[in-house]
Amino acid sequence: MNWSALMAGVILLSGIAVIPGCKGQDEKTEAEVLPLPSLAVTVGEVHKEVGRSRVEVVGTVEAVQKASLSARISGQIVELPLVLGSEVESGDLLVKISADEISAKVLQAEAQLAQARRNLARENKLQKEGASTRETVKSLQDVTRIAEAAYTEVKTMLDYTLITAPFSGTVTRKMANVGDLASPGVSLLEIENSDALQVLAQVPEALILKVTIGDSLPVHIPAAGLTLLGEVVEMAPAADPMSRTAPVKIKIPVGPDLRVGQFARVTLESSAEMTLVVPQPAVISRGQMDLVFVVEENIARLRLIRTGAVYDGNVEILSGLDPGEVVVVRGAEKLQDGQPLTIETN
């Protein structure tokens, strides 16, 4: 085999294969360096203004009227005609407690009172006939008053065996059943009236002085997808020394999608500070990044920024821009970095 002839053939074929590749690369390079067309845009200036620094605090939707019901005496529950979600009217029977001892004391006190009244009536008659003294009658009057007080006491205790609804509402919690032993101070039921709702929020002590009764505050309920305007109706005069917060109650309108217990966010304004802002359309969001096109000698330069609050059509700029710089407000979605611009006036 002629090795010299073979090597010459390989080199020749390699040269033929490389030539078309070089030609295509040159054409691609020429295409990349073609100038970008000039686009007409509207611009705005980065400027300072008093920023509305906002702070969100969390809260819970609750009923304005609610009650936790417990027994005043000990005894076995014999009636509890309710389930969770039951609607009750004011005065309806909620719980009946068996108290045979109290019933017996009522009968005893009733008999003692009747006897005391009979003795007093007899002694009054004898006094009129001159057969009794004034002192004896006075003594029996005291005995009668004591018997009346004892009867009233046990009769009131008997009334405690019946627990009725203090207002119309819905049973939201049920912690007892028929047969359970009721004890004083131990909750048996909770009822709430959802005709009026409020948000209970814990406000940091640094902001509590900026909240006053009657203020209107934005309230967002994520579960219902609602943003409402609530009115501050009640607030604590001092902060809790443990949490450094103070409870604030904000009345909100009732809606079909609002439920007691829903999570809420309340927006508060903190101290006003000077901040940089740009018109909201100037900011381009790409994933987790916020960008703007800065105008430099009529050329668009893409710049990464960090944004803050959005309000009144403006976006707060935390970093990435300086006062006086000019940014593209309209037409930025079509721009590329380095593209020439034609500035339009508003």
C-alpha cells in the first residue's frame, strides 16, 4: 500500500469537510451583529417620596357575641338536646342538671316558711287580744324573714339546674353529654351569634399607638379570597408584657363566605419614610427576579432591582436604582438589553 498517497487523500477530504463549516459560522456571526431596531417607549424618572411603610399582623375571625356556658352547681346532666351546629333562640333550654338534694331543700324551706308565717299570724291575733307581747311578735317576724331568705336561696339554686341560651346563635362547641357530671366553672357548651363578626388581632407595642378607635384598616381573609375594610371598635390600653402585643378588635362586614375561626391578615401603616419609587408598569417580573430597563443615552440597559411595597400605582425600590435615573415605563416587554430607544412624550 502506498501510505503517502493514502495520507494525501485523507488531508484532502478533511479540507473539503471543513470549508462548508467555516462558511456557515461566518454567516451566523454576521447575523448576530445586526443592529437592533429602535423601539418607541414611554419613560419615567426614579424619584423620592414619602413611603407608606406597611406591616401585616395576623388575626382570627370571631363572633362579636359569644358565650361559654358552664354549670353553677354540681350534678349529673339529664338533658342536653343539642348537637354541634344547632341553632338556638334566646331562652331555649340547653342543659338540664339533676339535683335531687336541692329539690328536697326547696320543699324543706317551703315548709319552714309556711310554718313561720302561720306562727306569726297566730301571734299577731293573740297580741290584738292582749294574750301576747310585742316582743314575741317581732321575734316571729324575724324568723319569718329568715325563712323567706332561705326559701329564695334554695329556689335560686334549683333554677341553676336549667341552663338556657342567653342569646340567639349557633352551638359551636359541645364538651359534655347526657350522663356526664357537671361541675361549677367547667364549660359545657359554647354558642356564637354570627350575625356580627370581628377580627381579633395582636398588634405589636411599637404600632399600638398608631391605632385608635374608629380607624379603618384593610383586612384580608385568604380562605374566603376577600379583602375588606374593617373598623377598630375595641383595643387594649396596654401591651402584654410577655408577648409585647395588644389585642385589637376590628369589626368587619358579614359575608356568605366568612366563617368564625378563619385566618385573617390586618394591614397597619408604620412610620413614614422617604423612599425611591417608580411607576408600577416599569417593573418586569421574571420568576423570582424583578427587573427594569434603565435609559442610558437612548439605549435600554436591563437592571436587576429589589422591590418593596406597591401602592397608588407605584413600586417602592429598595435597591438597584438611584434617584434621577430614567426607566422605561411602557414598551419594556418588547425590549432587549442594549436596544436603541425612541422616547415618546406623554
